Amino acid sequence: MGRQPCCDKLGVKKGPWTAEEDKKLVNFLLTHGQCCWRAVPKLAGLRRCGKSCRLRWTNYLRPDLKRGLLNDAEEQLVIDLHARLGNRWSKIAARLPGRTDNEIKNHWNTHIKKKLIKMGIDPITHEPLHKQAITPEEMPCEASNQPAGSDVNIPQNMDIPEHEVYSNSEASNQPAGLDMNIPRNMNIPEHEISSNSDGGGSASENSPSNESQSAEPNPNYSEEDDPLLSFILSDTFLEDLTWDFSTSSEDGSADNPTEENSLAWFMDCKDFGVQDFEL
DNA sequence: AATGCGTTCAACCGCACCAAA
DNA sequence: ATTTGGTGCGGTTGAACGCAT
């Protein structure tokens, strides 16, 4: 028996969201909070699929989102995390506050991938495209561990949960003398290790037929060599983040906002670009 | 100004997981 | 143990945009 579609295809609007729709969705979610997404469009007065509403909210309307291109430090972090985690964009995004999996995925495909190729690095394996051609001395500085210009204060000795790393039987495949920016022996929680029993992966991710296409994380990463990465990968980092936008604003006006205030404030943020507020 | 081409990114699609029934 | 509905995730698409000619 096939699955019921997530929403009635008839009468459901698709395509770009209008400002009016955004307003309705934001108004509803700020008022009622996130509940059952399937019910959201009906309750919010939208002719949209619940899934579409969720996507619009998480990828675009969420007030804690940063807008704009990833900076150098973030980009380097994405590269490092990708080497560790592979194409698990949601896991990567979880370590970059204010960034979405979609955004990172897009940025990877449009910018970073090309950059790495240009640098002679395979964006999938994170190994040199022509191992003979590139010696460690020739590795571009951008591939060094510490992102240039990174001013993040990074606690030392952060544990990376074992479950967040791919298991990889080819762990020893790292070429001798190839240092790159890949820390070794990183601790990552077991439950996020990519394997056939991994609960979170998509079919294509775990599909053997796609293995050559999917990004294999480098198993030899270690946060010891990359304090920034170790900090970001730590659970402490995630726990410490203040995701509740309502309590943080430059002038404090958003503290304990009323529903109206928060909507108005939020819409203002959208007008100016939320990134301007450094939420 | 018009056209073509390449790039970007918001949005969609399909699948898998998980919890509840 | 099985079914079902809700949600999350990663891959893909296509409209919009920018740039060169």
C-alpha cells in the first residue's frame, strides 16, 4: 500500500512564497509556536503543504538565521565537518549557528566544491585529486587547520561524539605524508557513525551503489589539530547557544516581546536582513 | 537594448526513521 | 508485530539573477 501524500495535492499552492504568505506563517508560528506541521497551513490560513511551511520556516523565515554568504571561518568549518561527517548537512548545520542544512548544501555545491577542485582536492574524499602532483608543502594555505582570520575563542580538549563520525573501513587509506587539514582520532558519538544501521541516513546515503558518489568523511580527523573544529563539534557548543531570539537583541527591545511586537520586530529584521542584527 | 549563458539558491520530491495506535 | 501518520533529511530542479557579448 502506497503512502498517503503529505498533503492534498489539489488546491495546494507551490512555488515561491509571497510576502503575504510569509507574514501569515510567521504570525502563526510566533503566536502558537511550532506544532503539528500538517495542521499549520490550515490554521495559518495558507494554501500550502505542511512540509512546505516547515521548509519555508526552517530555511528562510526562522528569526535566528544568519543571512548572506558564509564567511571564511564558517566555510573552513564546513569543509572540516564535511570531511568528518560526509553529506550529512543537517549535522553540519547543527554546528553552525544560524545556518541551515539547505544553505550549507547549496554553498557546498556552488562554492566550496569548486574551490576544493581548484585547489586540487577531491571534494568527496578530501584527498588530493592527483596525489603525485601535490605534496604537503604545496597544499594551499586555505586548507590549513585554522581558518584564516578566525577569531573564535576555542576551548581545548573538546570531545566530539563518536556517533557523529562515519565509520570507515578504509580508515587507513590516508596517504602517508598527506597532512591536509584532517585531524586524527576524533571522538564522535557512535549513533552518528554512518553505517548501514544508521538511522538518520537517506537511502542514497547508505546505498552501496551510491557510495562512490557520496562524500566519504575522512576517518582520521582529530580535533586535537583543530581547536575550532573541536569546539564546534562539542556538545557544549550546541548547548550553550542561545536560539531563543526573543531574548536577545541589540537594544533589548525584543525582550519578552508581545506577539505583535515580535512579529513587527521580526518583519523589520527581514526587511533589513536579519544578519544585520547579529542574532 | 537584446540575447545567451552560467551561476545561485529557494523550493520541491521522495525516501527513511520514529513514535503512536 | 504491524500499520500509519508526522517529520526530517539529502538530492534535485528550475526560476531568477548577473555578466559577457
